[in-house]
Amino acid sequence: MASIKADHSFGKASATIDLGFGRRAEEFSYNDGDPEDPIITKNGFFTLASVKQAYLSYAVSDKFKFTAGKWATHIGYELLDAYLNRNYSMDYMFSFGPFSHTGLKADISLGGKSALMLGVANPSDMVTVTTPPKFLIAQFSTASSDSKFKAYLNYQGGRFAIASTLNQVDLVLLATITDKFNIGYNGTVQSRKIVGNADSWWGSALYFNVDPTSTFGLTLRGEYFSDKKDVLGVFTDGTINGTNIFDVTLSPNFKVGNLTIIPELRLDAAKNAIFEKNDGTSTKSTFTGLLAATYHF
């Protein structure tokens, strides 16, 4: 993915446009683009697939700000732009979204280190909708006086179709142990009720980040992801739908200025044989490696 982002402030108002090009950007905007896609019903607006964010903000005061448009989600530990993450591959919780919200939100300072965000938006990741349902989104954030401990409690929920609702609660915790070591935690649970049938999936992940020097860092991510009821409709071994997955990812970060090189190793292990091998057969586990590079300026 190649991205270009522009910000401009004028008095109490500001504007942001953030464009992305490439497969990663298209996957984040999976509802936008070719309406003939055989798997996903898209909206037919081809150019919207390149718009990661586009919003206007107005600060009523130093404690109250409105934002309208499309912006990156507040839910989860991981972020859309690869250079902002220490792991290059995404965990399952982030992979199944949400990625963005389109609507209106208010950021409210509660004093000290605490803040509240409340908003009304289209259903997850949808820029345009032809039906009236809207989601409520919210975040409460706080931190210790020295900012070495931070907490974010996130929410999204609402009706996304006739007799169908979605609710998701998400928690992110950040702890700075020393100037070279910090820990992150993300836990999320999403429940869906579709025409009277209610089920949920959930996940939990720990991120251990160590930076021995300014040019080298190491991140170990461990995640447990449970979709044993197959709420997402993607985990099947051909006979049994739904599974539990444990994945661990080791990502060294070699830094040269704004360039980061990431040789990554990842192990995924599931309760059922849901991973496809090169010969077309299925297996319960897979071990993968990749070499990634990110650059920002």
C-alpha cells in the first residue's frame, strides 16, 4: 500500500484527506468498488476504494470538538497504516474489523487525562448506505498522571439490516515498564443477532515490545481467537463450522531513519483443519514467514 495524507488547519477548523493505493488499501475499503464482485456486494463507487479517511473537524473549545466524514476506527490495538504497527501481519481481531466509520462524532475532554468520544455512524466500514440504520460509536480513555499507563474502552453497535443487530465492546491497555520495554493488551467481543439467532466471537492478544537500541526493536504478539459458532462464516474444515485459533508472531524491527525492515515469523494453530496446504489438503496449523519494509516521510 502507498498512502498520501494531507492535513490543513484554519482557525478552529481543520480538514484531513488520506488516500491509499494497493491491495491493502482496497481490503480496508472492501465495501467500495466493483459491484460485480462475486463474493462481496460493493457499492459501485470505484474511487471511494482509495479513500482511507476524509473528514472535517471544528473545535468549539479546547475541550469539545466535532468531526464529520470518514475516519479510521477507534477499536483495537492495531492501525491501518503498516508503518504505525510493529507487526506487519494483522491479528484476527483487527482483520475482522471494523476498519473505519463514516458519520459524525464529538470528542469531549473530561479533565485531567480522561476523555470521551461519542458518535453516530453508518454500519461498520460502509461509506454509503441506502437504508436508515445507524451505529452508535463511543470511546472512554484515561491514563495515569505520568501517562505510563493508558486505557481505552471502545464500543460500536446498532442495527445493520432488518431484524439484525451488532454490538462490540473492545478494551486496549498500554503499559510502559521502562524506556525500552512496554506491553500492550487488546481484548474484544462482538455479538450478532440475525433474525432472532444470537451468537458472538471474541479474541484476546498481548503485545510485548522491547527496544534495546534506537535502531533495533522486537515485538512478540500472542493472540487467542474464538469463533466456535462460526459467526463470521469463514472458519470451516469442510465438515465442522467454527473454530478456536492461537497465533504467535515474532517481528524484529530494523530501523534506518524512517525505513523499517521487518523479517517476520508467524505460527497459527487451530482446533480444526481450516488452513489449506499447497497440495490442496487441510491442516490444523501453519508456519509462515515474510519480509516487509515500511517507509514514511
